[in-house]
Amino acid sequence: MTKRGWRARRAGLALVLASLAPAAAAEVYKIVGPDGQVTYSDRPPVAAPGASATVVGPRPKEAPVPNPEGPRLQNPPSTPPRARAAAPASSATEARPRPPLPAPLVQALQDVLAREGLVQAMFDTCTRTQPELYDRLSDHVRIWRHHNLQLVTQADRVAGIGLTPAGRKEVQAVAQARVDAQMQPLLRGPRGPLAQWCEVGVHQLVDGTLDLEGDSAVTEPIAAWTAP
């Protein structure tokens, strides 16, 4: 046989084997054992008492096991579904018109912010112009904040729930204007009156004159307020 004939015969044999490969690969046996257990194999089973085998073709795909927790997302949302579902309700609540607060309560909120701002302005100004007061003022301001913490916290809660954003800005603006009206003349004038004011402020912090808790015009409206 010539070399060309041998190559042609080998190519033909390869084509025949290729055509038979899918059929051979498709031979899958369903084997039922003596105990009823079903298995699949691509090899003919060994004869065993009580066992049977059937050619069924390609092995069927196993059904995926359902996840009891539901389908998993590739990229889970940053907000839980329950929180995202509740967002529209929160927006609707925010858009609901709020009843106006009584005038004495608004005045009390302004007083709290103005007094808190005044104490902070006293600390900033007096420790800058008279560094020797730093230790005394630090201690007394810390004590003042501790004594008035509950009332200041409640006032913040009332403003956050009972006022609109525009209403909160208005209360803050009025309180800041009151602080500025007291501080600006001292800052623009000679240093003597400012130094005297700082000394008086230290004594007022010590004796409780600047405390909010003793001012019924502030405490009573805030204590009587209830959330809508």
C-alpha cells in the first residue's frame, strides 16, 4: 500500500470513530439494585441477583435543591428590603403638615439655644483674651453642661419632632441673634469691660445663675410637650 493510500485509510477510520463516539457516549445505564437504590453508570453493570439495568441514554440532570431562604442575589442591596419598603411611608410622614408649636414653647426653645450659645461664647472669648481663666472656665462649663444636659436634650427632641426644618433654622437664627447682641458690644469695646464680664460669667456659672433648670418659663413648656 502506498503512503498516500495509507493516509486516506487512516483519515476514513478517524471519521468512522468520530461518528461512533456520540453514540457510545450516549450509552448510560440505569441500574436498580436489590435494595431499590437507583444509580447511573456509563459502563455495563455486573450481573447481580435481584438487580436490573436499562439503557436510558444521557444521564438526566439533577434538579437543583431549592434554597429555603429564597434566591440569593449576586449583589445584595445596601438597604434591607423591609427598610426600603418603609421608606415611602417615612417620606409621607415627613411631608405631612405639622401643627404649630405654642408660642411659649418656641420661646423656651430659643432660650435654651441662646443660653447654651452664650456659655460657649463665654468660654471661647474669655479663654482667648484671658488664658489664665482656662482651667476655671473649663471646669465650670463642664459642670453647667452636666446640670442642664437633660433639658437641652429634651429641647433638641422637641425641635427635631415638632418643628419643620425651616422652623428649626428660624429658632436657631433668633437664638444666635440674641447671643450676638450681647457679645458684639463687648468684643468691639475696650478690654476692661470684657474682662469684668468674664469674671462675672465665672461667678454666674458657679452660683447657678445661668442654669436653665431653675427657669420655669423654659422648663415647664418643654416638660409639658408631648409628641404628636
